[in-house]
Amino acid sequence: MDRVNASTPSASSADDPARAAFAALRTPEGEQLLAELRDHDPADELATATRLRRTHPAELVSAALGQARLRQRAVAKFGAEDAYRMYFTPNGVEQATRTSVAAHRAARFAGLGVRSVADLCCGIGGDAIALASAGISVLAVDRDPLTAEVARANAQALGLGELIEVRCADVTEIDTAPYDAVFVDPARRGGRGRIFDPEAYSPPLSWATAAALKAPRAALKIAPGIPHEAIGPEAEAEWISDGGDVKEAVLWYGEGFAPGAFRATLLPSGATLSAPAPLPAPPVGPVGRYLYEPDGAVIRAHLVADLVERCGGRLVDETIAYITSDEPYSSPYVTGYEITDELPFSMKRLKALLRERRIGVLTVKKRGSAVEPEELRRRMKLSGPGSATVFLTRVAGAPTMLIGHPLG
């Protein structure tokens, strides 16, 4: 178990420059600097640092500038109102769950009557904050002392200190029996970048699964690219997209969930599609008048066949997740297009067609093609008032171009 929570605690903040710098940021002088740097332009950082060092210690200025950069990055996940009150570490910003996704997960727990959660590997506290915001009391655990201090500061900064207890400890030593549910967010990045092997997570997926199965209810946050064969039959697997981008997958265990089921959830709408088991391979056929692009969460959850059945359509190729039909179909799980042209792949023919129709704005989508969209646009030399969408894909195994426009 030496991979679990790979970092080790240091004796005190005085022995750790990073913790000492963080402590300085929470003094009145540090808070004043952070307020002053809220809207600073990173391009002017050198001049800003030179100016601030005339009246503040150099170490504090460096720490404040670093924290200001992290807060600006965190706005995309936490929103400006919270991000500029919170504190971050570089890994914390990278690995934290965005608020919309964390809130969805917290709502599922709260809807089942969960009142207390042990949040193992809590990081800078993003999920603990969402759980507490849903009225759930949280034990937030992380072995890294600086990360635990940041999580505690964030709970206090957002007025949730009464609901969140932060503990610096090894998650394998935590007794989760007193809690209604367990949430585990294993570290999926190491010294060499992203980790793809679930058993190389920290803690490994096998340990996290064992911890989940001991609890009345549990959720494990995992990478959306996890192989389906790595998911045990005890879990309900949910893939979540936000604004069309797949953000994560969650394995749910215990009462109120559906073991063996796959689910795709789309945020911010909250639309959710589920199936108890994958359907047989869908039919394949010629391109009809309409083409549908499934949301990425639907594709990751292997629920494309479910949509094909719902719309009475077919795939354009057995290996490509594009659905086609002869009648229009409306669903939150797909983006629909009306197809006007189907051509064998040819840069020359595409360029001629776009020039003839005076297309100046071209959206390029691809699936099953090696052509880079930006390179294609550059070679087209677009000009004119019109717009179009081109799909670079395969139809019955042949490289094909489909031209059309979005429905609605």
C-alpha cells in the first residue's frame, strides 16, 4: 500500500517553505495583497512584482502572485465569486472537481437522505464544499499537510467550517463506519503526468472499491476513459458532461443505485440517460437526411445504441458514433444536423463546393479521420457570407465528407 497518498506529512509549517508561504498569505498583509492582485494582468507580472517588492517582503509577493494566478485559473471551475475567496495549489486546481459536477454528485447523495460523508483524498476541498452546501456534514481527509490546510481555509472562507472537519491523515487509517456514505477521489496524476492505469491511482482503484463496498453508500470519482471491463458489477457507472465536454465518471455503490447500469448525465440541464445493460450492436446503413452527434457522455457510457433505437435510425459506420435517420429527431442527448451533401473525401472537391456556395464560416467536425480541422480551414481559403458544417468521417468504411447545417 505504499502508493496510497504518496506524500508524507512534515513536522510543521516552519519546516515547509510552501506551508510557511501559505500561512503568510492568510495574514492581513497577505490578504491585502491578494485583493490588490485580483484583476492583475499576468503579462505585467514582472512590473507588478517590482512595484510590490518596494513595500512588501519578496517572498510574500511571490506567493501572492502565484496564488493570484491559481485563482484566475480556478474561475472556470468555481466561478469568480468563490474562486477569489478560495485558496489553491497547482495540483489542487488541476484535479479539483468543477462546482457544477460536484453539486450534481452532492444532490444525488442528499436525495437519498445522506447526512454525513467521509471525503477521502479531499484535495483542496471542492467536493467537500459542494456536499456541505447541500447540508451534508463532511469529514475531509488528505495526507498532504499543505493541501489539508488549504481545504480547511476554503471551508472557512466560504462559511462552511461548521459542516466540514478537515483531517490530515492517511485515508487507509480512517474509520468510515460512523458516516452515511464514503466519497473517494484518487489522485490520477503523478510526477510524469496523467495516470491511465486505475491500479496506479493513489489510492489504487481496488482499494477504493473495497472501501466503497464497506459503506452503506459510496461514490468513486474516476477518469472518464476508464475501460468498462475495469468496472465491477456492484457499481452503477455514470459519465458526466458539462456544456458538452465530458468531465468525469463516477462509480456509485449501495442502496439507491443500480448495480451494473450505465448512465450518462448532461449538465447544466441535468438530463440523464440510463440502461441496465448495453444493447446489441445497432444497425448500420446509408446516410439519411439527418445526422446526429451524441453527447460525449453518451458515447463513453456506451449508450449510442439506445439513442439509435429511440430515433429509429442507424449508424453511418459500425465503428463511428454518428447516427443518421430519414426523419428529424429531437433529444437533449444529441446535436442534430440536416445533411445537404455526401461526397467522397477530396480537399479539391470540398474547396470548390465551398467557393460555389460562398461559405465564409466553416465548422469542421471529425470522427474517424486523421485530417486536422485547422489545416483544412487554412487550405479552403474561405470567403463569403454563408456558413456550413462539414463532417470528416467514414461511411461504410470509406472516407467521406458530409456537409450540412445545425437543426433549429
